[in-house]
Amino acid sequence: MSNFFDDLFKKVFKPDLDTPLNHKENYTLKEETIADAVDWAKTEEGKKMLELIYKNYHFKKSQINERPQVHLFQSPYANGFAISYEFPFDEKSFSQLFLAFSQRVLDLGYRQVSLDRKLEEINDQVKLTEKFYFKPPIQAPKSGELISQLYGNVTLEKVSIDNNPGYIKFLVTVYSDRLYKDPKPFDQLMDLLFEVN
């Protein structure tokens, strides 16, 4: 009897097996989760990770590759970097770093516009992208003055493939609109992002 209903259901609601998975949703994080990441960045482990990545970032600018690898994005309108998931990271420290970066961006005066995650099937693998998007604070421009864009818009992503961490990407895109001041230097943002207290 159940076969009859199963067959009927399949005929009425034909599954499209050729359509790959593609789902996006907004989500929120618990305050404790964020606080843990902020606290982690102040621990010896957190400080060592930040110092190591910052050092590897500068090595990469000199064409030297160290672990964990840092990849650079440089153009007139966008600058950033990506960090590969490899030794000495584990899944927890990689997630803590991602969240610690998000809080450091907020501490610079940015506002969080969104936090979402996207699941997509690519070549029989499932890619999960968790993404923060930040913008400079909203300002009413004074007559004759340009609007501050700080360093530009900030996108922060953590990508996993089949539940295995892949990389964290930090990208800043600048406004080229004449209503905005020139962005502050990206190197200054890097110094603040990786500052160890």
C-alpha cells in the first residue's frame, strides 16, 4: 500500500535530480560564541596565530610562501587576502579566527550589514560559504564635504568543502564615487586587523 502512495507522490512531485543543491540563508550568532572568539584572540594561542598570519602576509608580498599560506588580492578597487586551512590551525582555531576578524572590523567603526551562509553543490562536493558583509557607518554629508568610506566595504568569508575547512577570505572594495573621500590605506587596516595587545 505504501508503494502506491510513494509512486503517486513521485509522479506528482517529480524530483529534479539534475538540479544541484543551492541554498542561502541569513543567520545570527550567539553572544557567547562571539565573546569566546574575542577572548581567544587575546590568549597566547590567538596572539601567536595572528602574528604568524601577519608575518606570512608580509612574506607573501615578497613572494615567499610559508604555512599557513596567505594569498593576496591586489587591484586599484579591491585588496585583501585569503588564509588556507593548514597547520597549525585546527577547526576550532580557524573558526575563532574568522569570528575574531569580524569583531575587529566592527571595532574599527563599521556596521554589519549581513551574515549569511550559502550551501551549493559543485562537482559532487558541497561548498559552505559563511559570509559577513560590513559597510562604513551611515553619514549625512555636510555641505561641501565628502563622505568617509573608511577603508571601503569589507567582505569576510569562511569556506568549507564537504565539512572540511578550506580558507578564510578578507576582501575590501573601495567606492570610486566622487561623493566619497579616498579610502584609508589598506596597509593601515592590516596593521589594525592583526594588532596584538
